[in-house]
Amino acid sequence: MNECITKLLAATLVAGSSVCAAAQSPADARYQAWPTYDGDDLEMTVGADGTRFRLWSPEAEAARVYLYNTDRNTAPYDTLEMARAEQGTWRASVAEPLYGKFYTFSIKHDGRWLSETPGVWAKAVGTNGERAAIIDMSLTDPEGWGDDRGPQVDNLTDVVLYEMHHRDYSMHPSSGIVHKGKFLALTEPGTHNSYGQTTGIDHLKELGVTHVHILPSYDYNSVDEANLPANQYNWGYDPQNYNAPEGSYSTDPADPSVRIREMKEMIKALHDAGIGVVMDVVYNHTAQNDDSNFSLTAPGYYYRHRADGSYSDASGCGNETASDHKQMGDFIVNSVKYWADEYHIDGFRFDLMAIHDTETMNRVAAELHKINPSIFVYGEGWTAGDSPLAPERRALKENVSKMDGIAVFSDDIRDAVKGHYSRADERGFATGKPGSEETVKIGIVASTAHPQVDYSKGNNSKFAYATSPEMIINYVSCHDDLMLTDKLAHSMPGSTEADRQRAARLAQTIVFTSQGTPFMFAGEEIFRDKQGVHNSYKSPDSINAINWDLKHANADQYDYYRELIKLRKSHPAFRMTTADDIARNIVFDKTEVPNLISYSIKNNANGDEWSEIKLVFNGADEAREVNVPKGNWIVIARDGKIKADGLDMARGGRMTVEPTSALILAKKK
């Protein structure tokens, strides 16, 4: 989801629900009959023997290439008339390599020349992405790039995801980072806050996350790269050039090589630190409609339409792309392959993934795994509105079992633990609201079938839609909507900050000990907030920037998160990989009181050294008592404190679980 979406709709459009797919428009039926091109030379190729251009535009009446000496504000020094070629393409070439030059395309359509465009496949661009650039990509590789590798991932459940935005992470004066708001911010070791505590890339290593999920880093539309001192901010969910990095995150947006090299330097620094990089991709819509690069290249083709010919809008942003049109589906697949190959990206998060069809998403995963078996793909298993694409073909969370190697976010655990995302005042399990216990259990078992989980009582989902825990991303907070700190402030009026921090600890303990893959939002480990702004996509840095001095003020909170991550990474029982293992090894206890969940992970699950792990979650504002079998139990978490190696020992029997807290016990035999 992003800033465009009204969010008046439900979080998901369920396959088979009362929401029906709109009929395919006559235009869409016609577009699917267009010839398509599957060669690898679209846009521009350059070498010692010359520079060649190829544009796919089947209905163009004529096409041109304009050549420029600069990235903006100059007239072309030459114009190349393109010749019609095979499979709906147009070609032009010059005999010499045009390194250092810029270019645009223009087509004649319905008797008029359309505005210039860098094309849909521009891999290097100048200021504001208006003109494509001709550069030697090999010169953008940092030292050691040939040997650069991300972390090996055998199972997605081993991953710990940390969602961040370039500016949020580094802009605050307390970050101690020199290259604030830039790719290079994450290349700086040894940065500290005002109290000498680590920030930047060292903080990530210290916290223990395995991968950073960085909000869109491709070239987007909303920030004027020619006026960066204006302190502009945007999340970046307004795509412009899908295959070139965003210039505002570079130190020189006018130099096409700089943004590429600096992004690669960031990725290499993270890889050298043992941290993978997930790229947030937004292929489901474009920032513009008729003036987008898609529309200026092949008008109408790349989008879905209503019966009257207008743009369909399942994105809530004015349009939706048509992954079921072959050239668009191929574009998505080839684009992620390019990022994985050229930039060594380790994973992809798909915005509003259900706008895409399951067939395309399966192709995405299959092709990426050929490049790197450790690459993983996940996304939002919902749309923001209806679509002509039939529900059974959409990459909905309910259809995740139709996709191999794809995971979806669990809105089940999100809404059950903290309260519904769209109702700021609503509480959830972790903040004292009864009635969500069964939905929390759905999250605990990663939406897989379990003999003790009654899906008919689920708040969001009514059936076990995942056939493997590797299909589920668990979270309670992200960049969208109220982040957890602000949600707790809204839903717990009259509470103290200490109360809200306890609730945050309980919420995240549920997430990080559940089966599936945990995901957290940057800065929540130090209890950062966004001053109650739920949609901060263009709010200033004063709202979005993380104040790193909170790491000192909320040191206990930070230590809890760090130990929680260490606990998960140390014990494979929290990281099972099959639904059968979950059903066999997780046993829920019968509880008769609201806001209490008690269960055990047994049988040295997934090869764990602990024979049994007892987890009790108390979301009530009063203490509860539970019966624990007698034995030599290691106390891992109790009364808002946690230590992965153990706080102390307990003998079991009748034990007290303090309000708004987790009790975690473990034994080896």
C-alpha cells in the first residue's frame, strides 16, 4: 500500500468473495493480440562497434531517437529516424559508441508526435530521469564487486527483515552520519549518537537483523533532484524509471554513473557486514497515466482498462499495470532479473502484489532462483480496489499456495495483536482487547492447517491458506498506517510510556516467536514514533527521521529487541519449514480466560537443542496464573524482560504471568 490509497476498502479482496472481477475491456483484449518481443536488446546497447537503439511500439506510425550532450535544458544535437523492425519494434543505430551522451525516444501516434521519453528500459538517467544516459556500466562497479555476495538463505524462515527508508534512517543530527539521506549513509562505519552508541550500519549489525528491506530505490517521480536543498521527502511509491536508481539518494543526480555506483557501494557495504538487501518494487502502477514512460512508448498497452476505456485502478493511484499482457509480464520478470544480476539484490518486496497474476509471480521467483538460489520474494497479498483480473488469478494471500517461492504479509497477526490497522483507537490482543485469541493462533502457526486452530473464528481469514510457513511474513507495523508506537499511543489513552513499551514488547515477542518470517519497522527497537502521522509519505524529516538519541533513553527496549532477535536466530524451533512439523510439534493449552494464549513447541522441533519451549502470552492488564509441568525450566522471558541464554531457573507448577507480558520457558530434557 502507499500514499495514493484511500484505505476505505478492506485490507484484502478475497478470492471467491462477493467482490467480482470487472469484465475485460475491448481494449485489453486487443492489446493481448499485439506482437511481443523477447530479445535482450530493447532500449539501447553500446559497444566498440557502435550504439544501437530498439523500441517496442507496435502501433507507432513513426519513431525517433533524440541525442543530447547534456541531461537537461539543451536542444538535441542529432535526431535519428527509426526503422520498423520485427515483432513490433523499431530500430536505429550509429557507428560509434556514444558514451557520455543522453537520449530520448518519441513516437508518432494517431497522427501526432508524443512527448519525449527515456523509454521503459532506461538503466542510467540524468537529473529527474528525463533523459536516458549512455554509460559504461562496468565503470560503476566498486572495488571487489566481482566477488560480492549476499548472505546465503536456505530457508526464508531464517530471515529477520528490517524495513527502512534512506532518509528516516540517517537524516537526524543524532545519527552521526555524514551522508545523510544518501545511499552512502549505510557505508559509514563507526557512527554514533550523542551518547556514543552505535548508529548506521553498525547498529544493524549489533541488532542482529539479517536483511534490510529498503523502501523504493528506483528513480521515482515526486522529488525534484535539481532542488534537493528544498528538503523534499517521499516514500517513493510513484515509479518513473524502474531500472535506474533514484537520484536524490546520490551525491550528484546529474551524473548518471554516480547514483549507480553509490547504490552498489551501499549494497556491498551491507553484504560485507553480513546483511542482505531487499528492494521494494512497485510494478503495479505508475506515477503518471497518459504521460508515463509506458504510455509514451506503447499507449494503452501496459495498463488494464475499464469497459469504457478508462484506466482501471486497483492500486488506488489512478491506474494499474497489466502483468497478464505478455510484454508487461516480461518487463516485470526481466526488470527484477536485472536488479538481481547488476546490483546483487537479495530479495524483492512487491507492493500490492495481488494486482499481478500468479503466473507472472511464479515466473519472477523461478527466474530469480536461477540467478541466485538465496533470493526470496514476498509482497502484499491484496489490492486497493477491484480489477479486471479474475480473483482466482490474482496474487492474493488466499492464492499463495498457487505460487512457488513467494510469501505474503499476514494481516491476520497484524490486526489481531495490535488492533485493526485502519481504526486507530481499536486495541488488540497485546493491549487488552478480548476475542482475537484464535486469530493470534493463526499467526503463530503461520496460517497453516493445525488441529487445534479453529479458522472459523479467525477475524480476517477463514481457512488455512498457507501450505508452508515459508509463505508467511509476520508483522505488526510497517511504514504504512500508524507505526506501532503511535498505534499504542492512540489505542491506550491514559497509559504511561512504560505501559506502551510493555505492550510493544509483547506484540513483537508474539511476532518473533511465531512460525513464518518476522518483519519489523526501523526505529521501533528504540521506540521511535512519527508523532501520530499515519500516512507520512511526504511528511518532513521532523516527522520521519529517527532520533538516535532514543537508543539511550530507551536502552531497555533496545536490549529487549536485540535479545528477542538473538533468541529466534539461536533456536530453529521458531523457524520450522513445513506445515506438518508445525502441526506435530506445536501443542496449545486449553485456557478459559480472555487475552491469554499458552502453548508448547515440543520434540526438539526442527533439531532444536531445547526439547520443549513453553510460551505464554498475557495481553490483559492484570496478572494470570498458569500451570506449567514440573521440571528444570530455563526462564527466557518474564515480566517484560528477556535473555536468550536465560534469566534464571524455575521448577514449574503454578506460575504467574505478569500483565501485558510474555513468559517463555525452555528445557533441554
